[in-house]
Amino acid sequence: MAWLITKYLMTAALVVLVSEVAKRSDRLGALLVALPLVTILSLLWLHFETGNREKLAAHAWYTFWYVVPTLPMFLTFPAFLHRLGFWGALAASAALTVVCFWAFARAVKPFGIDMGL
């Protein structure tokens, strides 16, 4: 139980740190968010808890493929923000991400990449 609490606290601290940095510096906050910090933490937790190399490799592999269809959100959110406000932009960007994810998953499936759709 102590390990689980430690994981939660370290992960939460990272999210709070990044959001605090982003309040002070748009660029530095964006740089920190762009770094795969959550993926690194996930890989660390998986390594410490399982040591399973196949699971670690699969996690990194699928993370790559799941990141690709989320990228258009970062381009469209600023444009949507000016037209739709924060909540509208967030909803439209999220909907676009779902569509991109679905289309991307279908596009890569013939190449043997199964994203679960």
C-alpha cells in the first residue's frame, strides 16, 4: 500500500509541478508537457513492479502509436479557442482526437498494428 501511495504522490507532484511552471512560462511549461514524463514514470513503475521486458517494450510501442493521432489536437485547440471559447475548444479538440484516433487505427491495421479498434 505504501508503494501505491508513493506512486500516486510522485505522479501527482509531477503534474502539479508542470502546471505551476506553465503558469509562469508558456514555453517551459509546454516543453515539460511535451516530454514523455508520464510515459517514463509508467515505464519505471512497470519495471519496478514486473520487470517484464516484453510488457515494457509493448507499452513503449503502443504509446508511440497512440500519441500520433493526438497531435492534431495541439494544432486545432488554439484555433478553436478563439472561435469557441475554452470549453467548446476542449470539446471540439477531444472530438477531433477521437475521429483521428479511429481513422489512424484503421489506416495502420493493414500494417499489422492493432490499436484495439
